[in-house]
Amino acid sequence: MRTYTYKKVGSLSIKAAVYRADDEAVRPVVVWIHGGALIMGHRNAINGRVKEMMLAAGYVLVSIDYRLAPETRLPGIIQDVEDAFAWVRTRGPALFHADARRIAVVGGSAGGYLTLAAGYRVKPRPAVLVSLWGYGDLIGDWYSRPSKHPRHHRIRMTREQAYREVSGPPISDARDRAGNGGAFYQYCRQHGLWPKEVSGWDPRGDARSFHRYMPVKNVTRDYPPTLLIHGVNDTDVPYAQSVMMAEQLKKHGVAHELISIPGAEHGLAGGNPKQIDSAYAAARRFIDRHIKAGRKGPPRRKENPGSAYEDNGAFGSPEGERVHKVRVPRRS
């Protein structure tokens, strides 16, 4: 594994961790986007099944940080995701032998949301998306009304205490926050404040400001093939969120699958192990199929011309030594 800075905002370095086989073969890329309600998490929080499965299949795995809310608002978070893909495409071939024409995206929960957002925000579009218990809607009652679920009432604090937890400078790794982002998230869910605290907009009076950041509002026939996996009994991100996305994908003729795990909570906790194994295997096949279909076409050299990211040679030097090596067969 090597760690790179893909972007700087002021004095803040925003990083990516790259995992790949110990060879120089040019390999397709899976970009992993961590979850955490856009408030928590970091690049090392990688789904273990996804990591093992995709490395064994011969992919380069790139796990990205992005600035976290509420210290950074939603537009800045999305900009980081766009810039991360620009970096993978422009610097990836030289830095870690990436095939920049073949990129898949996988993410869980809020990372699933960002995965779905990448389907229309990132240009050129990724070849394929896999959303694990993600969401395409930011302003529904599930997020903009107080939650009744016990999981969101484990920590109780006053408004002043909650905001003190996230009163520091911008961060892109939750481990660098002095306060407890998880406690702030609990406060937001208890009071239906998450959409406003993440974006700065009132979902009741200014819903339209959210629309360009909501995948469910931005599916077209050009949207990438998408696989959705979701637990039916999810009380953090409702199963209905993946159903809504599937309906939009179907409406616009986009290749997609929705895999539902009966009885499973958030993260598929409590689901049938065999059904979960089958779902991950299906995700691997779905990615393989659409990555192979994306082999055609010339390499694209420059991405996202309107982005804040500039490939000026300042970013991309490895910041960590390779701490382990993964040996997998060469991929044709």
C-alpha cells in the first residue's frame, strides 16, 4: 500500500491509499469511497470483502479521503470526489500503472451515495458502479425528520455540546478531528438536522439547492451500469433508498441490478451469510462484465477541465512506504 496526496486545500492534504499487486502490469481500477454520513471515516476504512475480492481479481484498489462535514459543506465534498477521479485518470497510469479507461466505483452507506453521485458528476463517467446500502435522496423524511430508531439515540447531548464536537478546522480524515463526529451525527439524526448541517441549506425551504447533488434526480440513459445491494431491514439508510434508485435506473433504461438481503440491517448485519456471500460474488461478476465492456476506446488524457484540481506535478509523490505486498495472477 502507498499513500498519496491527490489534492491540497490550503494547508490540508487530501489523500488516497493505493493497493495493488507487486508488479508493473497495467490494471483496471476500483475506487473505494468510505462511508460515515459524510461526517466520519477515512481512507483506511475499507470493506474487507471488497478489498480482498478486487485485489484477488487483479484490480488496483484506490481508497480516497474527502473533506468531511460539517466543517466542509456538500459542494466541497463533491468537488473532492471529482478531483480524486481526475487525479486517478491523469496521474494513475504513471504512479501505479492504472488503466484509466477502466474505472469502477464501490462505496458503502454515505460512500454508496458518493458512488452514485460519481455516476453523473464525474466526467468521463466511470464504467460501473456498486452501491452498498447507499442512497440517492438527501432531503426525504428519513434524513430531514427526527429518527425514532434506537441506533440514533445512543448518545444524548445538548446543542452546544454537539456543535463543540465539530468546531475545529477542515479535515479529510476523521482521526484528525479533536471532537466526536459520531456523537454529532447522533444529534443530527435525533433532530432531523443532517441535510442542513451537511449542506447549509434548509431541505424544507430550499429543496432545489439539493437536487444537483442527488443521484435520484440525475439519472439519464447515459448513467453507468449500477448494482445496488441493501438490507431490507436497514434502520440507518432505508432499503427504500435503493428501491428508488432502481426505479429511476429502470425508467431510463440503465443496466442495473438490485440485490435485497431479507432481515439484514445496515451493513447487512443479521443477514443470511450465504445470501451475503452470493451478493458479493454477484458484485464481482457485475464489475468484471462492465469493465471488460469498457476496454474499447482510446486513452483519455485530460479530465475535468473546470475542476479545482491542477496536475502541476505537486501531487502524487508517495508519502508512505509499501507496507505489504499482494501477489495475484497477471490480468490480461
